[in-house]
Amino acid sequence: MTKIKLPYGKKNINIDIPEDRIESILVSKVNKYSTKESEKEIVKKALANPIETPRLCDLSHSKKRIVIISSDHTRPVPSHITMPIILDEIRKGNPEADITILVATGFHRITTKAELRNKYGDKIVDNEKIVVHDCRDKNSMIKTGILPSGGDLILNKLAIQADLLVAEGFIEPHFFAGFSGGRKSILPGIASKKTVLANHCSEFIAHPKARTGILKGNPLHEDMLYAAKNANLKFILNVVIDSDKKIINAFAGHWEKAHIKGCEFVSKLAGVKSKPANIVITTNGGYPLDQNIYQSVKGMTAAEATCNEGGVIIMASACNDGHGGDSFYNTFAKADKVHNVRDEIMARNRDETIPDQWESQILARILLKHKVIMVTDIQREIVENMHIKWAASIEEAIEMADEILGNTSKITIIPDGVSVIVR
């Protein structure tokens, strides 16, 4: 038997799988990357040696209003480490700066006060100015241009009116934007609902370049680049983390060039060769990325890339926050068949995109090729209403997969589906 640890919520699931059933175990080299530097030392070193820009302390000199865009509760950015260091660096150059932390919720729900404390710590929450972006609040937005896709670029006023715009985030493979981080702090991070919908249209999501690990020729990425440049994003700090959510590297400096360096680093470590199998087991990397079914679609795409057509994907995801969105849930719950979901979405023009349809589109794509079984804490009825099968354990899910396939097929395991680029 081979023992395998799968991240699940804030804990792990430990499973035993017979060796003769394992086709392969696909793991990012990120977790084998070692450094003698502490997390704080890594961040400070990056800020002291920025890529293609002056230091942040120099950029902040004489700037009155400084806005730091920060990832929200759905992203495992260790802001309790990065944010104090960023604040110190800014105040080193400008002790009197008026600093606002703008939480980039994108199209997600509003971050709660408890989540802010969990993310930043009490000291920052109690002493710093924090504003949570709301993409539906038209009064907080301003139109700044037209995206290459033709959609209106409407962004948070706080960012546009800043004298210096900075962003913190992290870089990992992203299932349709290629990689997270960098320009994504702007779009979708602090964009309006209308702008996010235009960028996430069915045409772009269906594009063959809108896949994990691909930037060149990716239409969503091109929109995002324009948005970041238009917003006058001046400086980023993006970290790379391992499966324990520990910082192993950091890239600071020019919003695009530093991000590219970070993506190159991640690509070398995260790339794994596809090992096709009839059954693929994966996860969404545990908390906070596996808070709902909506986010869990990301991990499913890694399995999709190595699962034989007609095969079974087993997704272990706690989903303590539920399905992740009424529009996303109802799209499937109200559909008789999955292909109806796909056809209806593909019939919509760019200006007709509805909330969460991109996630629905990708999930439909997966369900039309594979059976999906979820091992999750969500009620069985909710999962099954979304045309997904439910299992109480990995062992039960494997038994169900064997029954569906009519044999005991080989299994490929991806312990962390959001950390790999399956090629």
C-alpha cells in the first residue's frame, strides 16, 4: 500500500492505495524547494532588490496617498508576514504617508472582519486603514478606459486616485489566466462587476490559450495587462508558497517584469508530465482555496488534463463555505442536462456574460468528458443538484469509480491540483 496525504480544509486526509493501482503521483517541485532564509528574510531581500524599479521606499518619497492592493480571504497569501514589511518599507521613505489597504475581492463576496483579522493580524486591522473592494458598488468606481476585448474598464476610485499604487499577492498556476498574481490584482481584483463580466466572457474562457500556465496569446491575460498599465500600478510584491503556505521565494518591483520572473520560477517547479489514467484523484490544496465548489473547479482542471475521456475525477474539497455562489449553483441545479449549460453559455455575447458563468462553463466542460465525484463536507443534495456525485470518503469514491468504469482501473493522484501545471 502507498500512503498519500491529501490537503483538506485545515487538515489532511490520509489514504492508502494499493501500489499496483497507482499510475502516477503528480507533485509540484515547489514542496521540495529549500532555502536557508526565513520567510521574512525572503520578503525583505526581494524588496531590497526590486526588478526594474527603484525601491518601494524611494518610490513612496513625497507621495501623499498610497494604496496597497491586497488579496482577499480566498487566497493563501501570508499577509500577516508580507504586509507589515511592506508598510515598514513605505514608511521608511515617507513616514507621513496616508496609506490604505484595499482588499481585492474581485467578484467574490465581501471579506468579513474576522477574516481580515485572520489574514493580517489584530495590529494591522486595529491600526491601519482597510477598505474592502465591492465590485457591485458603482459609487466607488470610475471608468478609466476600454479593454482590448472591447469592454469598459471600470476600477476602484481609491486605486485610480492614489499617488502611488502598490500590490501584494502570490503566484501559482491559474486555470484560465495562466498564473495568478501581478496584473490580476487590478483585473479582476479591484474591477467593477461589469468589467469582470466582460473579461470573463464565454469566448475567452473557451479559447485554447486560456489554460493553466499559458500567458502568451491568452486573451484574458491581455485584458489584465492593459488594466494594470491603465491603473498605473507601480510596484508589486508577489510571493511563491509551498503546500504548507510558507514563503519560498518572492519577486518585487515592476508590475509586469517582476511578475514574469515569478511565473518563470513557478513554471519550472510546477510543471509535471501528464500520466493519463481512468481515475484521477485531486484536491484544491486545502484551506483557503477549498472553501467552496466554485473554487474547487480549479483543482478539477488539473485532473481534467490527465484523465482519460470517459474517466472519473475524484475531488476532495472541504467546501465549508458551501457551493460558492447562487448563480453558479442554480445554473446547474436548474439544468436538466449539462450540455444545456454549455450551449446556453456559449450562445451569450461578451456583453451578455452573467455572474459566475466562467466557472460554470469550465465545470460543464469537465462534466461533459468525465464523471466527477466529490468528497466534501457539503450536503449530498447540493452536490448532486450540480450533476456531481457525492462520496463520504476517498475509499468510497474509488469504489464508486470502479463501479462506474466496470473495472479496477489505474489511478493518477494529484495531491494538490492548484499547484501543478499538467503538460
